[in-house]
Amino acid sequence: MKNLLLIFCLFLLNGMVFGQNEFEPNDSFGEAAELECGNNYESYIQTTGDVDWFEVTISQNGYLTVDLTSVPGNVDLNLGIYIVEDNQLVLIAADNDTNANGGQSMHSEAFVYAGTYFIGINDESSNSSNDSESYTISVSCSEDSNEVNQTIDLATLISKDTCFEERIYGENNTFFDSNDGDNDVDWFKVNINEPGKLRVVINSVPANIDLHLAIVQIKNNQPVRISDDDDTNTTGGQTVGSVAFLDAGTYYILVKDESSNATNEETYNFCINFFPNQFEINQTIDLAALISSDTCFENNIWGENECFFDSNDGDNDVDWFKVNINESGQLKVLINSVPANIDLHLAIVAIKNNQPVRISDDNDTNTSGGQSVESVAFLEAGTYYILVKDESSNATNEETYNFCINFFPNQFEINQTVDLAAVITSDTCFEENIWGENECFFDSNEGDDDQDYYEVELNSSCILNIDITSVPSNLDLNLEVVQVVNGQEVVVANDGDTNSSGGQSLSISYEALQGTYYIHIEDESHNTTNEETFNVCISCEGMINNVGELLSSKVDIFPNPFSESISINFNSETYQNANIRILNLAGQTIHTQQGIFSNDLSIPTENWNNGIYFLHLQTEEGFLTKKLIKQ
């Protein structure tokens, strides 16, 4: 009887002890007690080694948060959130405190899929219990359509123009990464169907979170960063932004705590915007955007793309444009309305021997922020490229610059050298200009500024007249007549003014033999250009049909080559009012003689330099010009 009474008393005692915990027995996850989101519950660590298991079902993706409060002073609790995979418990989040104090509150949060999760609670040292004082367990579930997006494969698809709130909170050991640990990382995916600019801005960042932001693309099955926030040491609460120029395709946005050691249930504000741009991606000459030879548009230097990193330009935006020219002429590129923080560099480039060759640029090696730039080149028909970049390669701006390109046909260009001389007639007038540059024709004496050569073929001897008028005031022109002798350019006449002034008209009258001549026009200082035209007129006077041949049969000039003297035999003919003039290759007159000629005439030449000379004989019957050589 006493034994029965003792058993009954023990039964009542145990009932009093265990009966007050509605969840027991829940010592294994198979016996887990069901909890509902949004509620608070009381439970006990009743005996040494007691473990409490709870089960909660999440209906949508989001966040599961568990808080333990009112913990008895002698109990130091351990809290974990688990999922069951292949009948095994897998820890996905814990209280992250390996040495909790007695009575210490505990907190754990995890980003989760819809599904069933288990909460395990025990005394951390498994050597203490309290069967009279309870702890409080609070379970909250927050819906988040973006979660779980911890890896690039799980990236949440978002619109290319949207704003929403998101958080960096919780952990998930299932996604442990050696760099990021198991803290929350957010990946988003965006589909872009045309080239342009993608901008991501994150603000209203919680004070304890220092975010890192990057835009990523998959190349060769590997994630490749194309831009980021350009700040390797953000501070807590700092706004971050990233801008990238990109082609149509799928891109990914990564958001994480920079130190991967902080979480916060407070949201950050995420905004993504896409701005179409028909020219992007045009970061390299191979990707140059095709444009018309006469057009204006707005464009910008913004963003970065690490796929196009260059040792000189870094990964900042560079703009290449391509233009097809179907006739010779002048190409002018002007960029104005430049943002104040951008100091642009502008160049015109051609491909020669499979290599890009600069033919002109803005001629300013140290532009200032906001400065307009211009480049002008004379060129043949072909394909050309225009390069625009920030001179220091360290600035970007979403504000646009204004780009204008214009082409002006010119039938004479390119005529920069005697070999490329433009063929003209001996009686013509036309407008021309000295403008632009072409570094393909750089000369140590004349630089790369525009020069003009014209080729004129004289079928008979004549007085070759060349007149240049209406010269722009900033051009001091130099005018020459050139012949090619033994492969060398020889100036046979010039304007006689070694220091012409801006806007000055020039002229040459030259007694020319039958043959090929070149007219050379350039700016005297080789440093000035002007799109305004000047007038060029050429005429050939005194041409006498076949009379030259007649005089040649009547007059003998010998010896040729000569040394000490030249003899002229008139063959007993008498010529009234005859005129003899001898010029050197520089167009200088070194001997003149007038009168009546009927006998042999000898002209001493011992003081003349060796070289080429031209003898002009003018009579009432005709005109004779002869080339002579002294040796």
C-alpha cells in the first residue's frame, strides 16, 4: 500500500512538472511540436539534456525569424533552424553565439523557400535546466518574392525598370561560400533586348550594412563582372551605384554586405533603370557603331565594362564610331555641350596594314572639363573611325555630349604630296581650302597640316600664270611651281614673298616649257587651317601653235650639256626686237639680253653653278624654250 501511494505521488509530481509544458514530448525533430508564424509560445528546458524541437510551415518564399526571450538566468540557450534533406537534419541558421550567457536572449533568421522547417533549442552546455521558469519563443515569417536568390543560378528575375525594397538578413548554411560565408546574398537577373546603359542604385541602406554592388554577365559558362560600385571600402549605410554599357542579353546584379558579417531586417531601396542607346556597345574599334557622314546626335561617357579593360583606358566607357566615305573630301567632327567633369579626347582613325592609324585629332593634349573639341581631316573614299573618350580615363557622366559629323566633298583631295597631286587643266579657276590634318603624311618640316599639290600638263611652252585671291585672314599662304627632276622635287618658281601676311593674295608668272608641272600651296607657318575657301586661277598665255618647232629648226643652241659658255647660232637669220632670258631651277633670272640678233651669240657661263637651266627666246616670229644642263 505504501508503495502504491509512493508511485501515485511520483505520478502526480511528474504530472505537475511535465504537464505544464504543452509541447512535450518534443525531444526529436520527429516529435517536433507545430508552431504558427506570428505567435509567441512558452516552453521549458525541464531537465538536463532536454532538447525542444518545433516545426513551422512556410507557405511562400521569404524569411523565417526566431527569437528566444525571457530566458531563465541559469540557462544559456542554443538556437538553430534546420531543414530535412534525405532524412537528415541540415542546419541553415543559428544564433551565431558560441558562448551564450545564462539568461541571454537568442535570435536566428534565415531566408527560406516555401516548406517545412525545424527549430531546435537546447541548453548550450547541456548541464543546466529550469523546470519552473519558461522561455518565450517567437516565430515570424516574412514573405519575399525575391528569395531564395543566394546564388547566380537562383537569381530572381526582375524588370529592367523597377524599384523595390529588399534586405540583407539571415543566413543559410546550405549556401556557404568561402568568400561570403553563409550570410544573405542577393542575386537578381534582368533581360535586356537592345543595347544601352543599365544603372543600378541602392540607397536607404541600414546603418550597419556596408553594401557591395556589381553587374555580372555569363561568358564561357563563367560569371564575369562587367561593372561594380567602384568603392572597395564602403561605410555602413552608404548609398552605392553601378552603371554599365551593354549589348542585348541577360545580366545579373549582385548585392551583398561588403564584409559579409552583418545582417539587418530593415530594408534597403533598390532601383534599376535601362536607357536604350543604339551605339553601345562600341568600346573597341572592332565594335564601332556605324553612323552617317552627316549627322548629329547625343551620347555619353558613362559606366564601365571590365570585359574591355585596357591598360591605357582602364574599363571606363570609350566610344568608337565608323563612317563610310564614298568620295574624297573633308571630314569634320565637332563635340560640344560636354559635361563639366569630362575632358574629352577626339581622334579620326584609319586602318592601314590591319592596324589603326590616327590621321587627325583635336590637337589639344590637355583639354579641360566641359571643353568642346574638334577634329578635321582631308581624306579619300574609304572607311574611317572616330574615337571619343575621357582624356584622363577616370570620369563618367550620365549627362550627354553633343556629337556632330559632317562631310564636304572635294574632288582634289587627297593631294598632300606631289605623288598624289590632283590633275587640273592649264586654264581653270576653282575654290580650295587649307584645313585639317593627316598624320599619315607627317613631315618633319611641314607637320601634318593640309597641303595642296596640283598637276598641270603643258602641251606647248607658255607663260604659266597662277593667282590666289580671297585668302582667309588667318592664312599666310606659300605658292610654288615644282618640277620633278631625277625623282626630286625642284622649285622652278615661287611667289617671291618669304613672309606673306594673313589674307595676302599671291601670284606667279612663269615662262614654262612644254612638260609636267606641279603647283604647291600650303600655309607658310604650317600651323594654321581654315574651312573658308580661297580662289585659285591658272592660265597659260602666249602659246604659239607649232612656232616653237619652227624656231627650233632655225636656231641652234650648243653645246648641251655646256661648261664655259653657251652659243646660239641664228643661221644667218635676222631677228628684230629679240629677247633672251635664262633662268635657273629656282625661277631666278641669271641672264637677259635684248636687241637685234643675226649672227652667232656666245654667252659666258663659267661663273654659273652646275645644274639645270632654262633658256627662253622670244622673237617676232615665235617663242622658243630650251632646257640646258651645265656640268
